[in-house]
Amino acid sequence: MDATISLKYNSATVHIDGLEVRTEGSEFNYSLTPCSALTRSTRMCTAKGQHATAADALAAAVSLARSLGKKLCKNCVAAAEAQAAAEVAAPVVKTTRQALGPASVTGWELLYDKPKQGCEVGRRFDAQGKAHYALICKTSGTVHRLARLSDEGQVRKTGGWCPDCQH
Ligand SMILES: [Zn+2]
Ligand SMILES: [Zn+2]
């Protein structure tokens, strides 16, 4: 979603323009905009700045209204809140590489198998969701932690990471 949301205001009220709320059959059943003030071509000023998410736009609208001493449009706020809730519920796009399965050492998943070298590149996620990588020896079960996934080729080439065999 590359929607850009902007804030507009007239003499008394701050509105949120560019929302994408199209929840049919609900109370947010608007064809173009949730706010009749925005569809009417009344004179409005456009505030500086564009917002990529409804949550951002809502926060900006609150502070704009406060700084200008204006009210927030209830229709716009309700629509922005509904859209912000949908943004939170939307699944996070997964960009991480799919694991091939479990690695030979418990607690690690197999990211790359290196059968000729008798080792694996493993990955595990900590409680914060951060990925950790390691070279895993399939013979001895040595787990050699990598600072970065991109280090694995160099570490294998250099050797000496596994104290139990020729790795
Ligand atoms: Zn409005
Ligand atoms: Zn080894």
C-alpha cells in the first residue's frame, strides 16, 4: 500500500484526507472519503507532509489540531482509527529465507546444506525475533556462531572452526 495521507483543515476543524477505508456493510461504508466535509469542495488548507500509514496520519492530526487550536473531525478520526487497526492486523511481509527443515543440532533450523563439506548453515531466532546464524558440523555437532550470515563462506574457507575434525 503506497497510499499517502494528508491533513487538511478549515477554520475550525482538522480532517484526514486520502484514507483507504472501504469496509463495505459496516459503519465505514464510504465510497470515496469518510468525511462529507472533504467531498464538498469547501476551501481547505493542506498541512505540510504526507503520511504513509493511517496511524501516522492520526498522530500527526492530533498534534496539528492541538497546535492550531482546532477540533479534530470525528468522521476522519473514526475512519483513520479503523484503517490503523487494519494496518496492525495485516500480516507482516516475510522476507526471511525459508528454512529447509531442522538442522542436525536441536534448536537450529537448516538454512543451507553443504553435503560435500559435511556441514550446515543453521539459523535460530531469539525471543526478540532476531535471527542468529551458525556453521554446524554434521560429524561432531559443533555449533560455530557467525556474527553475520555472510561470514559463513569465509569462515569455512579459513577452517579451524570445528575443534573435533578437519573443518
Ligand atoms: Zn473530516
Ligand atoms: Zn567438524
